[in-house]
Amino acid sequence: MSTQTTHLAQPLVAPFPQIGPAMLVAYQDLNIAGGLEGTKEQQKALGDPSRLPRPWDVTTCTMPHLRREVWQWLEQVVNWLNHEFVWDVATSIPACWPRHPHLVHEIGVIADQRRRAGLHVDSDALEEWHRYCLPAFTDRMRTRLKSHCEEGHQPWPSRGRYNRHANEASTVERTRLYEADVTATTEIRSEPSSRPRLGVVDLTTGEVTDR
């Protein structure tokens, strides 16, 4: 009886993409700012923590070398997701995903969640990512995209409605409503209180004094 040896051109499963050096520094700075590592002096040297770049949100990465690295990493993550987790084409992330801001925002988060889950010393966080994070993202993606980009990127269907929302007349009208609400609230706060006035009772004499 003979056995047949199968030679694989690549492993059966691919590892999750690793972050680059610029992203590693960004995450280390966040760990120091959050008190997970480093010293008080290092925390002080970083300045305002709210100004630190968050690699899961590309809009916060304004340094060119970091922003470029984040985009490259997200590209690798999307390729990895489409290869490792997509069986039915309906769950595939479209090739035009960078043209969809809602996908860019979400992919950054699920990529970061997967990276963090892989750092745990047990599988609990990874199981949570498989059970909740990835399926929830896939469902939202399918709901928002429907079949618009199956054969290539399509123009934004809601562009006209957004333009009407953002035009000057609509913006002015909403601003007027906001100011009217502020004025009404101010007038309510300035009205005399209808609550009964409270006094202090002298327990010795029984005299009631106004507070």
C-alpha cells in the first residue's frame, strides 16, 4: 500500500498580519500614557494623551510615515480576512473599501480588536472576537452596502440626500432651531421656582426662620 504525500505551496492557514515599527511606537506611547508601562517621567514627556495617534483610527494618524504604515497594515488585514474568513461572496469586503468611510472606520477597529485578542495568554478574547466582533461587522457591512459594489465601486447612493442635508439653507434652519432651544431653556431657568420655600425651625423656641 502506497501513501501519497501532498506538497503545499503555502500553509493551510495564514497568520494575522503584524504591525510595523511606527505603529509599534504608537501603541507603546498609548500604553505609557495609560499607565500600563513606563514611568511618570515618560508619561509627562508624552504630553496630552488625547493628542496621541490611535492606529485603529486613521484620522488621528497625521504623521505621514505612521499613516502610510496604518494603510498598509489595513490592506494586509483586509486581504487576510477575505482569504481566511470568507466562504460565501456576500461576506467579502469589497476591493473598493478605502472609498467607503464607514468601512475604513470599522475595519480599523476590528483589526485592532483582533490584534489585541491575539496578545492574550488564553483564547477567551479571541473567541469573543470570532463570536461577536467579526460577525457583527459583517452584518453591518452587508446591510449598508447591499449589492452596490459587487461588480465594482458604485457612486454614493445617498450623496444627493447628504448634499441637501449639508447645504446652507438646511444648516441655517437647524442652527435656528438650536438657538431657539437654548433661548427657551434659558427662559425656563430664569422663571421663579414654584417649589414651596423651606425654613429652618429652632427646636428650642419653635421659631421658623427663612433660609
